[in-house]
Amino acid sequence: MGKIYSNILGDGSKDLIILHGFLGMGNNWKAQGKRFEEMGYRVHLLDSRNHGKSFWDINFDYHYMAKDLDKYFKDHELKDATLIGHSMGGKTAMIFSLLKPELVNQLIVSDISPKDYKSNAEIKKIGEGLIKLDLDKIAKRKDLDIHLEKYVKSSQTRQFLLKNLYRSESGKFCFYPNIKILKNSISAIEKFPIMKGKYKNPVLFLKGEKSNYIDIKGDKDLIRSYFSNSQIIEIQGAGHWIHFDCPNLFFQKVIEWIKNIQ
């Protein structure tokens, strides 16, 4: 097992761990992390395996990511932490909380449910666009955007995806994530493994108004079967990336909820 990369903000007495989504990285959450740091948290922005600056490995599913998180908790002697997870990171956070409930004080899940999802054509198209990107022939970031536009119509989504590329010392563009492994792992990421545990501490589920990843009525009983002390709040105007679409409202709702459960 390799080492999970993290960027730790602040030295507060309360630990907050943030887990990004598929094709994301901890750095995507830096602006939000700084706001939580100002609230007295020591914020851990983690890069999942095969993402960001963390290690690459052929094994990639939620059980492996939960084990990585468990090792991170042990290495940093963490307990009674708050977990925030978005999408893929939300599933990892849920699984970890069910396996190790004694380590998690409270859980915030952003726009994902503990269920399987049908094949997502948009995600597969993104994977195809990235895998077909010949970095040896790319000289400018504008050329990257032109290539991705054939696969991803949203300029906002393309700008998010382009954060996964960096220039090496030689000036060549390189990927942070392990694109080949991730493209072949989409079906595993769409699933949620059957879990036997229960998590009884407070859980907040945030749903983007414009997103269909959480069905408030349809998912309510399933969510409660794992997380009996849970609440679902819809964020007006937000899509799947709530923290990016409506950053102020995301932070406001999370802090309000934390204060209400104390």
C-alpha cells in the first residue's frame, strides 16, 4: 500500500478530512478548506489513490480507498474526526464510517447516495476524451481545451478536468491521475458495496437542486437503513459539484448543521 498525499491546513484542535470526487483532487477543495480552517479545524485535503499526488495502483475500488483512509487515520493518530466526501469521496466516507464508526464524529456527504448507479454516459465520454489525449502533441493549454471540447460541451467541466494536468520540468504536459486505471474502473465506482454496519452519529446529505444523484423521496429509506440520524438538504441552484457551483451556500449549510447538532 502506497502513501496517500495530503495537504494539511491549520493546526486546530478539531480534525476535518475532505475526500474529493472522481477525477478530482484535494486541491480542488482548498478554498473551502481555508474557510473551515478559520473555524478552528485542522483540515486534511486528501488525494485518493490514482488521483492527484497520491500513489498509482492497479487496485481501485471503495474497499481499497477505505483501507487507505484507515491507514491515514492511524498514521496521523486521528479520532473523532469530521468527514466530508463528494461523489466518489462521499461513498468512500460512508463506507469508512460504517466500518469504523468509532473514528468518525460526524459525516457530510455531498450529492451521492449509498446505492449503485447506472452507467453514466457523460463520465464515460470524459474518460474517452482524456484517454485519447496525446500529450506528446500538446503544446498549450488552449490545445487541451480544444481537444476536450469534442467530448465535453461544458466549459466549466473542462476547466475542472484541466486541473488534472501539469507541466513537467521539461515542459511536457502530464496527468496527475492514472487515467487508464480510472477509465477501466468506472463500473466499480458506480457501485456501492453491500454493507452490514450502521452509523448512528449525525450525517448530513447535501443534494444539488439540478443534480439527479440523490432522489430525496426514493433514497430516504435506503439512507436511513445505514444512517439513522441523517438529514437531507437541497442546495438551490447547484448541480453535482455543489461546493464549486454554490461555495458560499455549501459552507453556510454545513456550518449551520454542525452548530445545530452540537
